[in-house]
Amino acid sequence: MRIGVALPTDHTRLSAEANSVDTLIGEVRELADAGLTSAWFTQRFDHDAVTVAALAAREVPGIDVGTAIVPIYPRHPIAMSMQAQTAQAAGHGRFTLGVGMSIKSFVEEAYGIAPHPRIRHLREYLEVLRDLFENGSANLDGETLVARTPLPVNVPGARPRVPVLVAAAGEQTLRAAGELADGALPILSGPRTLAEYTVPAITRYAEAAGRPAPRIAAIVSGVVTADVAGARARAEKNMGYYGTIPSYRAALDREGVGHPADLVAIGDEELLADQVAAYFESGVTELVYTQTAIGSAEDERRTWKLLGELASRHRHGPTGTGQAPAPGTGAS
């Protein structure tokens, strides 16, 4: 059973630290000590997630690292490949690259560009990454991007090949993840949606493309706390906006929930353990926890401790292989 936590868990708290990189690496040590199998880094407009993942992998042995997620805008896939392979070499094979399209309005406002046709660009981007990681070169003159490698792109020590997961909720992103990547990071998808829609869809696309069984690292939320009302209010504030995004709204509607916070497990250890079991029974291969900071600092450490115990209790094989159990085997 592979369970990780997305960092930082609280951007406001992190911004008050004297050195955010030191703080994040310290939290990765805590996750490793608690028995968690992975630490994932989100990308905003402050620290660089791939760089921090590389540093964490170098400094903290025994835990896998990844990004969840790095937007494909504005980074060219060749530049992304350079960073990802460097992180893989730094961690001796413990890095996973999680990418996504980000929110259209963020891209337009931040970079002053109107994104290309989004799914076409995602597919071409993933095609280039696959060629770079598998073949060491790229030569694409596409509809949305050009990628040619006049010099070698291989980074010695970046083995195994960098696995790529795609933030996905709807049919088109799941298809891209199944056909062109190693799996998906489903967002705002509950256990029923995963079991009845997400897992079958991406598995079907991967099989049709002749790809291995996909990794499915579901992004989920929960915290162990006695302050249920306060934590719920903070979750609603943090997550409310995402319920207005069409692809996420569709995922919530499939699950039959009204607000994104309805998917958050807020309560005692038994409630969180039941959530973990329900998600693994849905067929995912691993979990990435968010919203663990909506309680107190003590609550967050209790949450990490429980998740680490659950992961250790059902550990499948060694970490650091860049691979995960096939769908449906993660909860035995």
C-alpha cells in the first residue's frame, strides 16, 4: 500500500518560514520517519517543485518523491526533461514526474498567452516526453509545439526511465494518460467514480495502446482531528473554487457530491482508515494526501502517523523502483 503526502500542506505557514526549502525537506524527513512511502510537491509561483523534489530525494533516503503537479505551461518539454532526469539521477530512481494542463485562466493571466488547443498540446507534450525519456531524442513538428534535440538529452544515472503521471479527471485527459504516459493523478474523484469510471477508462486506453497497467495515484484529502467543524470550514474555503471548474465539477457530479469538501475525511483515525480502504478497493495503486493541515499542527502529525502505519502495515515490495502494484492489488 503506497501512501504519500503533497507538500507544502499550508502555503501560508510556509511563507512565514525563514527558508522554505529547508522547511520542506524537514517535512519530507518527518514523512519518511512516519512510514509514508512518498512525498509530492505542488507547483505554484514560488519554489520550483522539481528542484525541491531533487534536493529532497538526495537528502532523505528511503522515500520516493514526485510532483503533483507541474503545469506544462510555460515549460517546453525538452526543458522539463532536463529537470526531471536530473531529479531522477539525484534520487537514484525515486522520482516521478506529475504534470497537468493547469487552469486556463491562470496561464493566460500569469504568462499573457492564450494556451493552444489544450488536449492536443497535452498529447504532443507527452509524446515528446516519452521520446526523450525512452529514446533520448525528439523530433516533432506538431500542431502546438516543435521539439528537436540537436544534442544528446540523456542524463547518466537517470534510471529507471522517469515515470510520467498526468493530472486527470475527464475522458480526454484519462485517454492521454493511458495512451501516452505511465498513469494518472485523478483529482476530486471519489471511490465510486474511480471504481466505475476512472480506473476502467484509463486501463482500457492503456491496454488498447499496448501500454503496461497504469499507475493511478489518486489525490485525496483527510485529517484526523476533533475539531470537525473548524476543519470542515477551512476545507470549504480552500477547495470551493475547484468546484466551479467544469472538469472537476463533472467528477464531483459523478460521485454525487455537491462541494469538493464533501470528499474530505474529517474525524477520528477510524474514519480516515476507512477512507484509505475505500480508495484502495476502488482499484487505485497509490494515494496522495492533501488538506492534512486543516486541523492543528498536532492533528497533522497524527494524520501522517496514521497514514504511515497504514502504508507500513500493507507494504508491497521495495520503494524507489519507480513502479507500483497493478490496479486492484494495493489494498491486500
